[in-house]
Amino acid sequence: MRRRIARLIGTKKPSRTGVRTGRRTRAATTTATTTVAAAAVFALGAALLAAPPPAAADPAARAGTTSVTAVSAADPVTDHCQGQCSDILPPGQNGNATLVDILGNRGFGTFPAHASDQLSRYDALVAGQDGLTDAKLTDFFNDSSFGVPADQVESAVSPRADVTITRDKKTGVPHIKGTTRYGTEFGAGYAAAQDRLWMMDLFRHIGRGQLTSFAGGALANQGLEQQFWPAAPYTEAEYEAQVERIRTANGERGELAMADAQAYVDGINAYRQKSKDARNFPGEYVLTGKIDAITNVGEIQPFKITDLIAIASVVGGQFGGGGGGEVKAALSLLAAQKKFGVVAGTEVWESFRQRDDPEAVLTLHDGSRFPYARKPDNPRGTALPDEGSVRAEQLVYDRTGSAVTHAKAPVDAPERLKPAQGIFDDGVLPAGSLNPEKGMSNALLVSGRYTVSGHPIAVFGPQTGYFAPQLLMLQELQGPGISARGASFAGVGMYVQMGRGQDYAWSATSSQQDITDSYAVELCEPDGSAPTSASTHYRYRSVCTPMEKLERTNSWKPTVADSTAAGSYRLQVWRTAYGMVTHRATIGGKPVAYTSLRSTYGHEADSIIGFQMLNDPSYVTDAASFQQAAHRIGYCFNWFYADSRTTAYFNSGMNPVRAAGVDASLPVAAERAYEWQGFDPATYKAAYTPFAEHPRSVGQDYYISWNNKLAKDYDAAGFGFGAVHRGNLLDDRVKKLVAAGGVTRASLTRAMADAALADLRGEQVLPELLRVIRSAPVTDPALNTTVQQLEAWRSARALRKETAQGSHTYGHATAIRVMDAWWPRLVERLYAPVLGDDLYEGLVASLQVDESPAATQGPTGGHSGSAFQYGWWGYVDKDLRQVLGDPVQSPTARTYCGAGEGLDACRDTLLATLKAASVKPASEVYPGDDNCSAGDQWCTDSVIQRPMGGLTHPKISWQNRPTYQQVVEFPSHR
């Protein structure tokens, strides 16, 4: 078998000779940069890199000139998109910056080539959408055709004789063509290291829980490793076991996948060593003390296949997890039962949980049903804690130094490095930047029955946040058994993960089904004595069993980049057969530990097989084969497909088959009767729902997804899937396009772009608010003016949009300010008096009140683009319609506005809260931060590329839009 695989991939040891490069290593100035600044950067580089070693003598490597090396490549493939495929991924392809690049950016505002050249086109769609035509799409998107025309070749590099990496002049995207499979994947790893070496190094350390030891002890760095490591605290042997299981348990595809992964790692390491020898490695290694800028002493640690598993655990946990939060849900349920009694309180709680609200917007709107994780009629095994007994499990121990004091101790940096001093004082990422509670990504697809051409059209992409460099990177892969262009998460980019093939395209949005459960394990002592809440043994299938302690000790010291004083701490988690301990409590007075068990634990990289299939043109030939490939992906994603003939959808995920009667929304007793069917704690495997039970469809009139509910009877994990969801912003627009017919790529893109500027509260809830207010005359002249301003804004589609590109002033700015001040005050006054503080706060813990672009208290933080995923808009909308006497499907258990005392009382509440909001000054609504002065509305909303390295980028206007996005329409098929 292995000989057959070796013949297929053409495995060879990496060549260390004959490597030519045209990769850009000098700073490319912005148009506003003066010649003096450029000269200063050049002089700075000469001073820092004096007496380079012989490896840097290659003129192309040293001076950044184009070096096009002739090399045999894979046979040309037919591109069935015929120029009608586009994509975009800001800020730019080049995510590596040398020390000279970083200092030039900090001192003079310069950028390396292709580091920021997609940002302005991405930003320009805000103003350019109104006049958008198909012909103008490339003003705002890249041409994502296969290959590079000869006159557009910027550089080509042959790191091995069997692969060429060609980069185009406009974007610098790597087009990787190999004559062997090994060479193709080696080239993918080499190109990934060229573009994202520092970022990949960060993410392998985040996954391994070692970020502070690697990049510094800043509080945000501590938060990142404390967030991700406890969910996947593997030993090296366990990482290796995952690799071996993929290799041996998936037939030829498994062997091929791990051979591809090894080739990818070999490519990373080849560039890692080459860049070190040539002194054009990322400058962050100097600033964090890994390499000396003068002597070149130091090392970039080699990458291993197990590092890919660590990176995959971060990516999958961030974007493809589902469920959890059962303990928080239990606490709010208990608060509801305490407030209203068990029966009435449960009814109130269920009306907020909205498990299957018939008014919720659906991706599958054809009436199909896919029952999963439904509320059982007679729940069994539910394990609610005693009131007041829940305590979160301690994670951090043995703090020393700045881990206790948070002190800074700036080093005495050389003068030439001072412009970059402290760049990581607030962490390699701002706190909260990678929060798994985010909902991400959107998709709009229209059947060819409703398009001008008769072919389907798709506008779709993942909403992965805004980072510099971006988490994703663009690439084209052409080699034996691989033919695709698109985006991949750096560090696990053996295959394109979202993109296009020869005659089809695919993308994904994060799904919301529940693949994570909380179990209540009964604590015990091995000697039979009475257990306590601190006990480290538990009953597993009636046997008192020790928990497994997993630890990670980290220490750090100040560097130029991070001046956090020296410190250390120890991370500790307890692992059981039912997952990691997250809380301790009592049930009926007996001590228990709550654990978290997700179906993808121990299987973070298994999805590699599905991605391999999606890149294989001999496998994906139609919608049905696409769905089968997507089914091999274990994370929770909604997958969308378009070719010249049809569109399709499939929901992936390792959906565990639960025991009959178990309520997936709440903790369950850790007893065999309530375990997942077929559960084996030795392998963390179980029975999973089959292909036929996953939501799927081919050829629906249109599809939309914005992390909304998927299908009837398919319960979403968590709160907030009710009558108003940001998915409505897409559904309403696409439905109108389909009804009118004649859809084009431009018109579908305009629908997406218009929704990207809409304030969900203003579009979907403000009409009901105004109806209640206008049910009687507003006699206060000033308040009436405020109401008129809100009405005018709603008539203008409730957009958060500049008056003109670059004005940095919103149209209807006053109405927007009032809404931003009004909404949180309004929600609290509507609900807290009826629910009581304990229940209200318990529900807010499960679903935050607001997530406008100006609301920095949410999981996405400020300046993050993604907005209106989480909030109480559906609750308010349904409650107001009940007050107004409108038809309401699945009404709430009681009416809240005006304490349930009718329209007049509700109106009084709205007017009182509106009046208070209307006089709240802009400086308080928008209090300012390190990037914006107080009162600056546009700036508060603006999107900032959060730096993970030494480069910073300009702010852009707010858009609620995918980060990587494709616009595709295939006119032909194989």
C-alpha cells in the first residue's frame, strides 16, 4: 500500500540546491510615501543587515528583483469559469514582514509588497455597490481564474525541480503547480511559510498552550492559551496517535493525506531554513528575542506534523465547534423556576430558548425536516445543580512575578529597534479577538432558473474576522489529483478549504448544531470516604476512577516586543472519560463535577479527508459527490456548492446519537444509560447520525446562510434563533431578487453589500417600535423630532453608511446614535422588571443584549466587522407584536413591554427610554479607545485589521461581510 502511495505522490527528499526566488523582501511604499522615507528605510535595512551571510548573496533574494525560473509544471487544466470567478481577501497576500519592513511601517508607513493591496478594493465596495455591474466586479474583487498570464507574472520560484510557485503582479497570490504530488504539497508548504511563517508559529503555540513562553506574558496572550489549551490539552503522544489513526483508518486516502501533510511540513521547513540563512525571515523573531538581528544567532524551531494537529484544534474550535453552554443554561432555568415556579418558570425559560421557533429564518425553506437534538417529551437524566453551588473549575495555579502583579519591565532596546518596542504589550492579538461564541460567514446562492444566464450564481465566504496577516491565505494548487484555487487556514493549507475547482465552487458558514454536551460526574474517594467538591476521583460506570491531571507550565521574560515583566504560571485541567472538568457543584447535596464532551475531541484533524476530496477533480463531479465529500468533515459547517447546472447544500458535523430522552440543552447525569450511543472513551468515538439525517438539499430556488437556523426540527445550540435574525437581512433581499428574476453576479453582490451596511435593529425591529410610539401623538416637541429622525433613517433602509466615500460621517448620524444609546436601555427596561435581576442576568449570560458594530461589550469586541449575530432583537420584536395584537407564531409565555399592562403602558416605557437615550451625548455613546477619540461614531464602527505581527493597516468603513469572499458563475462543465 505505502509503495503505491509513494508512486502516486512521487516522494523525494527536498532539494537543497538550485533554489531561486523572486519573493519580495524590500518594502514597497504606499503612494503617499516620499522618496526620503524610502531612502530612510533602505538605510535602516543596510545598518541592521550588515555583513549578511553568503546565503543572502542571490540578487533576487537580497534586492527583491523578479527571478522567473523555467520549470516543468502540471499539465494545463480547463478553466470552466471563463473569467467569471472572483475573490477577495484583505488586507493582502503577503503576511510576512522582515525587521526592516516592520520598522519602515512603524516609522514611515511603508508596506512590503502585497501586504495591504487588497484592503482598499475591499473597502471601496461600500460606496461602489450602487453602480455595480458584472464588468465592474474586478474593481472590487480579484480575478480568480486559474493560472497567471505571461505578462502578469511577477515572480516564479522552483524550490524543487518538480514544482513552480508563480505569483502575479496584482496580488502576489501563489499559483502552485507540481509535476508530482509531493512537489505540489511541498510547494504549498513553502508558499505558506513565505506568506505566514510567523502567524503559523503563533498558532501552533496557541494550540499547544505555550503562547506566553513563545511570544511574551501579556494578559491577552495568557487569555489565548487559557482559552484554547483546556479544550484540547493533548500530550505529544496523543498528537502522534491522531496522525497515525488518520493514516491507518482511512485507507488509501488516509495514507495520502498524511503523505501530503508531511510534504507540506517539509516545504515549510525548507523556507524556514532558507529565510533564516538569507536573513529575510519575519522580524518578529528578532523583536521577541528568538534571533539576534546582528549575529543571526538563534533558531526558528522546525515544524512537525503534530504542529498541524495543534493548529487544526485552534481553527476547528474557533470556527467549527457547536454546542456547550449547558451549565449556563441550567442556571438561567433555575432562576426562572425560582422566580415563577417550576412549571411557569420552565415555560418562560423555553420561550427564551426558542428551540424551534416557526418564525425563524431557515436555510432550507422548502419544508424539509431533519430532526436532531429535539426537546424530548419526557426528559431523562437531566442534572440540574443545587442553587448557588456552581463554581467554575480553576485553571491557573502557581502564579509568579507579572502573572500576579501584571507589571511591565521594558528592556533597554537598541535605538534602531525603538519604533517597534512594545508592539505586543497588549498581546499578539487584542483580548477577545478569537472568541468561539462568534457566529461567522454568509452565503447567497441563486438557481439558474432565476438568473440572466440560466446558470447558478453564488456570492459566499467565511467571516473570519480581520487580522494582519489574515488567518486565511489565498493559493492555487495544481498537481496530480489536486486542482483548486481559494483560501486555506495558514498552517493547515495542504488543500484549499473554501474556493473553486475546475467547474465548481464551494464555501462554508459556521453552523449551530449541538455536538458538545455537559455531563455531571459523581465525585468519590477511592478509600470510600465522603467526597468533597475538590475530589479528583469520579464514578465511571459504577467504578471510582481517578481523573487524569494534565498540566502546562509557562514562563516568560520581557522582550523588545512585549515588556511584560518576568513571570510564570501553571495551567491544569482534569480529564475524565466524559471530557474536561469545567465546573464543580452539588446535586441533591452530593458533590459533582460538570464536564464538557465534544464529538470532535481527539479527532480535530480527521476532516482532512473531506478537504482532500473537495480538491480532487476526479472525485467532485457534481452536487451529490460534493455532499459526500462535505460529509467527511467533522466540524459544524454549512457547505454550499455551485456549478454551471445546479446549487447544493450540506450540513457537516460529527453529530452524536444521544440516548433516548436526553435533553441536549441541559447537563445530563454521567451514567451509562445517558451516554452517547456507542461511546468509547478510549478512542472518544461514538455513533454519529448518518448522511441521510444531515440537512441537505440540491437545487432549491435560493439559499442564504448567516449562521441562522438550518432547517425545521433541527435544533440550534444556544439562544437567539427566533423571529429576527441577521439571516433575515439576506433572506428578504434574495427573495425579492428571485421573485423579479434576471439575477446577475452584480445584483446578488449588491444584495450582500446592502445587507452588510444594514442595522438589524433599525430594519427589522424599529418599525414595530415606531408603531407603538405612533399609536398616540408625541406631544414633547424634542422627542417628536427624535422620532421623526428615526422614521427618516428607517425609510432610508436603516443603513450605517457614509454620506460619501471618505467623509467619515454617517447619513442619519443622529438617529444611529439614538438607536445605539436606546437599545440596551430599552431591553433592560422591558424585561428586567418582570424577570427580576437574577433571571435577567442569567439570560444575558446566555445571550447578550446587543451586538451593534459600536457595542464593544460583545464576544467580537470592537472594530471587528461582524455584528448583529447575538442580541435580543427577536425577543423584542415578538413581544411588541403581541402588544400590538399582530399574529404571532409561538408567542412568548408572557408580555414584557410595559410590564404586560397593555399598549399604553408599553408606549410609556418606549418613550421614557427613548427620551433618556436621545440626550445621551455622543462622547458617552462612543467613549473612545486607543484607536478613536470619544464621540467619533464612524471610527467606533470602523474595521481594524488586528495585528498579529509588526504591521498595522489603515481603518476601513464598517461592513458586516465575509472576510474572504467569492463571486462565481460557471458557464460550462466538464
